[in-house]
Amino acid sequence: MKTILITGCSSGIGHTVAHGLQRQGWRVFASARQPADVARLRSEGLNDALQLDVDDSLSINRALGDVLAATGGTLDALFNNAGFGQPGAAEDISRHALRAQFETNLFGAWELTSRVLPVMRSQGHGRILFNSSVLGFAAMRWRGAYNASKYAMEGLADTLRLELAGTGIHVCLIEPGPITSRFRPNALKKFMNHVNWQHSIHAAAYQVQIDRMEKPGPAAPFTLPAEAVLQAVQQALQARRPAARYRVTVPTQLFWWLKRVLPTRWLDAVLKRAA
């Protein structure tokens, strides 16, 4: 039975992927930050669910130790999915807020990956997946911290892919566009906690963004359920020669194409309208 460790499984993409892969016969180590969420995941049938906070090195080491103890020291795949969005204009994001964005979205994933790599090198194979975003290559306004964390993720993943060539370990980026999840409500909390928006030069624009984040249902066209990401993850795990990138949703495909063919000034005009 193949084994996979997935971070950020309390809801959304991680939750859907964990259940989907288990149904396909994978042994899934679904992790979540809060013990209550771990208990819920176990009650749903994910019996190997465990606590893992990617912001905490001790938690990473403990969780990976538990996984390896349960598998006899092997792990076939890692899906770095945990993350959140910190909205706000770049000039309104404090160093503290930016650091928090990178701790969760990038540094935790990178530390966990570096701990898993010796295991995969020893066994001679493995798949490492990073959940990036359309905003990992097409920046949009009011999302500077998130854009930066995903751009950095893509650069590190591309480097790792080159460095692991010929080892049997494959690195893939999953690049979703708008997906149904709790991403917007969670992002709104971060915004309210870290941005003094009412006293910002961007207050009027922020009000529009707040309305968008509070809007029930899909906030963007072409929003897909998390099952669309599950399909991409399945492809990345099953392909004999997996692709470097799996682009999910029409906006991701569209902006990938536009970035390749449009002059920067024209692309900027399109991205400003999409924000």
C-alpha cells in the first residue's frame, strides 16, 4: 500500500484530497494543526490522521517521526498543502504579517520537505507535491504577501526538481485557480487582524475586497470544487513521468497563456481588471 503525508487537511483541498486518495487505496497520513480537527478526521475514517503544525519545527519532527514509525521508515509521497492567504496592499503588510505568511506557506513546507528527502533518497523513489496557485506566476493586487510566498515556492520547487533529476524523486507544482473552500473566510480574519484598513490610503478599495470575501458562494467565475485539485494530484502521483506543473481551473490556464504572449504592460491591465 502506497503512503502519503498531506498537510492542512482540516478543510478544503487537503480534506478532499485525503479522502479521495484513501478511497483509491492509499494509506493517508492526513495532518491538521488543531487536535480537535485531528479527532474529527479520525472519526471520518482517516485513521492515520495526526497533529502537525508547519509553523513549529518540533511539531514537524514529531509528526514525521510518527509517520515513519508507522510505515517502517518509508514514505512514497508528500503533499505540501497547508497555507493561507494574507490580503492587503503590499505597503500595508507589516514585517510580522509577511513573516507569518512565509512561515506557513513556504518555510514549513520547505522544512518538512528537507526532512522527507533523506527517506526518499534511501528508498530510491518519491513524489513531492507543492500546492501553489495561479498567483504563483501571475501577481494580482491586494495579495502581495500571498503572491510573494507562492512565487518563492515555485522558485524553490523548480530548483529542487533540477537538483533531484535522476534520483527517482519527482517534484510537482499544483497550481489551482479559484476553488471552493474556506480560503476567503480565513483570509478575511487575517486581513482584519493585520491590516489597519480604515486608515489606509486604500480604504475604498479594501471595502470592495471585504465585500468580496464576505460574499457567500463562489466569488470568482470558473470556481471549481476541490475535487478538481484531487484529479491533478492523482495525475501527479500516478504518472510515470509527472509534469512539473498541473494547472487547475480556466483562470490558471488563461493567465499562464497570457503571461507567455502578452507584453507586460498589457498583462498588467488584464490583471488589474481581474483583481
